[in-house]
Amino acid sequence: MTTHHTHAPVTPRVIRRVLVANRGEIACRVLRTCRDMGLGTVAVYSDADAHAPHVELADVAVRLGPPPARDSYLSIPALLDAARATNADAIHPGYGFLSENATFARAVAEAGLTFIGPSPMVIHLLGSKREAKLRAMAAGVATVPGYTGEDQEVATLVREAVAVGFPLLVKASAGGGGKGMRIVRRADELTIAIEAAKREASSAFADDTLILERYVERPRHVEIQILGDHHGTLVHLWERECSIQRRHQKVIEEAPSPALGPELRSAMGAAGVAVGKAVGYTSAGTVEFILGPDGKFYFLEVNTRLQVEHPVTEATTGLDLVREQIRIARGERLGYDTAPPQRGHAIEVRLYAEDPAAGWLPTTGTLAAFELPDAPGLRVDTGVRAGTEVGIHYDPMLAKVIAHAPTRADAAGLLAWALERATIAGVTTNRDMLARTLRHPAFLAGELDTHFLERHPEVVAVAADPVVLARAAIAATLWQHEVGRRAPRPLPQVEPGWRNVWHLPERVTWHAGEHAIVIGYRNLGGGALRFTLGVTTHEIRLLAADDRSVRWQDGAIAHSARVLTTATGLHVAGDGWSANLVLEPRFPERKAEVAPGGLVAPMPGKVVKVLVAVGDTVEPGATLLILEAMKMEQPVKAGSAGTVSMLTVGVGDQVEADQLLAVVTAA
């Protein structure tokens, strides 16, 4: 196996119009650089994205097909047809979808187009974690002990896993993003973990090949950005730390890593370059490592594409990596053989439509608002806006928010400040979890590893702040009172809140999750109101209100809040606080109750496996069936022991949130 590749003379390629074979924030990000370089642009879209921002950003857009990715963004014939129809001469794959698909890269080249990325051969070679690991070993780079064999029978994998030892990491050879990955700590968990990883890998990457690795406890995830041209120059652009993860997927990334000193930084950079040179790498790529508490690092894999977290490298080096990819694809020389020096510190967070307190379940809905503050050093990469529907077909990431500052502490503070003042209404997000993490003493001290969120559950879910809920309820009630005052009324001279039984105040109840906030209020006239929450009285004066905001004075303090109507109620957001409120109707309707022992879908999705039959006896925690939504699997488990008395769905069925799936009757 050779570890050195020479580069054949490259013919300069003319690129005038680029088709971006992707969607969302990465499509927008690539399109903007193309525009800045004076290149024509083509967007593609599924029916679900017909009105998405990336469609409007491009010069021309082409419909691919219905929402499922296999019928749209993963359709190679449809993408090539779109390129031909619009006279595009190059295709940028972004990340995800077909970005690491050698068949797609080869088809692009065979169609006479330029693929903006590595060669099909390199993508094929490094797209297999198994093959990449063998190449890294041949280049003299340390790897984690494990199994990379071709025999993929479940029984063989179980046997080899036992030989490797526990704890063990089972992961898909063909993919990334935490899909098809499981940590196994006991032999009796192996079969279920392997089967689940194979299913998820097959669904996400059309390849269920797995590799097994000994799991390094409390590892840090550090990666090296590499960049190579077609003239033999390959450099690294320093490192990124990506240790804050959930479900084996990164959520906070930064550059430089607080764990690396000059010697370790140099050694890891050299290892990244060695792996790249071993395969003759061109374009942008990322060599990923795990770093143990003892300072030893081990090769993990190579991502043959632009990474989600590439903006932190751009911020600290001053380079535009998409521009560099396009330059390389045109056959240009890099023009430098060492990386620019790192400047300051950059941190990125991935803003997801998900509920951290509910096991990171993806959430769906329509964004009533999506606004982040603008400040020097802040960057927002997004593909959504107010009115965007967040559905089940694609990854739930809404945006990446990046802060760049002279120091790590400054970057963390700026990013937390921006998140706390963001207005995001219509779906539950991980925004508050991200802000709490950025302000956590352990994070600020650089005490990171891939289990940070598990070791610090206090950042994942916190008890609702009664002061915030009270303030939000006052704001919502004031706003609704003002809306009522402005609305046409039978007696316009009588202010809302007037009662013919004067000694009884107006009473409303707001619900924030499991919390109920009961407010009594009396309109004193002239903008003055008296609010009562429990035993506390607030003398309020309404200062101003419009369709989206309200200002009031509570004692000596003036407050303001945004108030937005969502599909379920009101989103109320002030200076660093927010709450989602639902008004309890005056005359509640009777609701159907779920049958005792009934299990409902925690989210919309597709049933991919049913593990029980009617009549089966199950124990508490037993998995009855598995749903798939937003590229992730979600098991539905029995809450108590009993017998399966009803199954209402089968494999392949699409289900809605709260739909009854099964009933377990107590023994």
C-alpha cells in the first residue's frame, strides 16, 4: 500500500455557473461565496423547500421532486438534469446528502462538469472508515484498536466485539453525524446495538457496513482542517475542538482547541497532513482524531467535504474555504504552503429544532419568528426565516451562530449574549441549553470531553424560573388586554376588563409546559392595572403596545417584551428571557384520553421496525417499535410490564405526533 501520491498535470477548468446540490444554510452559504466571486448560481429544491431562502438567493432554481430526500436531493439523475438545463458547469455538494458519494462525484465528471471537492477515487477510499483507518495506519498515524473486517454478519460482529473488549464503539463505516453509532458497555447489549446501527446506517448512507473500536473514556474530539491543490501542495489550517456533543453529534465547536499546546498542535497538524498526503488529497477535508486524557491522540476518520463547523476556521484564519475549494477546482495553486496564523478565538453553536429536556427529540412546526441580534464578531448561517415550516424530512438544524473575539472568554460571552436575546418562536429549540453551556464554569475552564452534557445535566434541563414565568404572563396578559382594547367592541367607551361585579377581578390562566400561572387583574383605567399572582400584587402601568410588542412599568422598573402568536399560543421574549404560553380557555373542551397503557408517537415519523406482536409479554423499558424522523431513530418503549394488547401501526407507516401506536395491558 503506497503512502505517497504524485499529482498529474492539471488542466485549468473554467467555472462560470455553479449548481449547489444541497439545501438550507449550507446552500445559502455556498451561494453567497459564488455570488461574491462573480459566478452564476443555480439552486435546487424539493416541494417542501419551494419557498426556502436558498431558492430565492440563487439566479435560477430547479425543482427536483417531492420532499423525501431519495426523490429529490439524493437523485443523481435529477441533479445532473438540473445542471444541463441551466448550463451549470460545476456542482458544489455542500455537506450531507451526496457530498461524500463517490458515485455522484464520478457521474458529475462523466457529464463533463466540475465537481467541487476531492476526486471520486479519494471519496471512495476515505468514505469507508475501515479503509481510511488502514491508510492512516500505513501512514504511521496511531489508530484506536478495533475490528475493520469485511465479514459483516451480526454473529461475527458480536464475536469480534467481545474480543475487542468493553466499552466499545459501534459505528457506520460509510457515514458521520452520529448516525449508525452506538456505545456498548455490556455483551448483552451488543446484538440490539449492532442491528440498530446497521438499520440507521443503511437508511442514512445506503451502506450498513460497521466497524468496531475500543471506546476511549472521556475523550476530546479534535479535528484538523486540511486543504490540498492539484499541484502537490497540501496544508493544514490548524485544529477545531468539537467535544460538546449529543447523540454523538457535535453541537458546539471552536478554534483553537483549549487543550492543545504548541507541541501537540504541531503533532496533530502533521498527522493530518500525513493522512492527506497518503491518498493525494485535494480540496477541503477534515481529519478527525480523539484525544485522550493522557495527551495521546488517535485517528478516527476523514470527512471528504466541507464541515458544518468550517466557519470557526474561517474566522481564525481569514480564509473563505468555499472560495478555496472553487479555486482548487479551477486548477489554481493555493499560493501558500503554511497556514495563516490563528487570529483570536471563534466558537460556533448549532441551533436545532429539538427538545433537550425530552431526550433531544426533534421538534416540528412553523417558525413564527427567527431573529438574532446583529453585533460585531457575530455571524449567522441559516436557511430559515419567519414562516419556514420545520418538517420531518430533513436534519433539524435551523442555523449556525458563530462568535469571533480576541479571547475564548469574550467569544463565549458574545455568543451566549446573542442566543439569550434571539427571538425564535414556533418550535422548541436547544437555544437555552447552548447559552447555559457557554456560561458554565467547566466550559469556560476548558474542561471538555464528549460526555460534557451527560456530566453536566444542569445545562440540559433546568426548572422553570417563576420570576420569568410571572413576567411573561404579565406581558402576555397586558398585550392581550391592549389587543382587546383596540378591537371593535359593542360598547367602545367601556375599557376591556370592566366587570359589573367590581369586587371580582378578571382572571386568566396561562400554561407554560407543566406550569400554570394564574393571574387576577383589575383595569384601573388610564393605562393603570393591578395584577395579582398568588400573594404578590403588581401595580402596572402600560407604556406602549403594538402588534408584536408591549412595554410596561412595574413599580420603578420598566420592562419590554416581544409577543408573537404561534400555532399553539404566544411566545413572549424579553431581555435574556423567554417563555411559550398557552391560554387556558374559559370553557375547556373535553379531550379524548389515551387508553391505559397506551403508547403514543413522541413526534411525527415513519415506523421502521416493529419488535413485538399482539399477545407478547414485555418488561418495563422494552422497545416495542422504532420510529425514524429527521435522519434519527427513536425507540418507543413500554412504560410498565404487561401484555401487548393492541398494535395500530406497521412497518412503513407514517405517524403523527401523539398518535396511538400500541397498548400494553398490565399483567
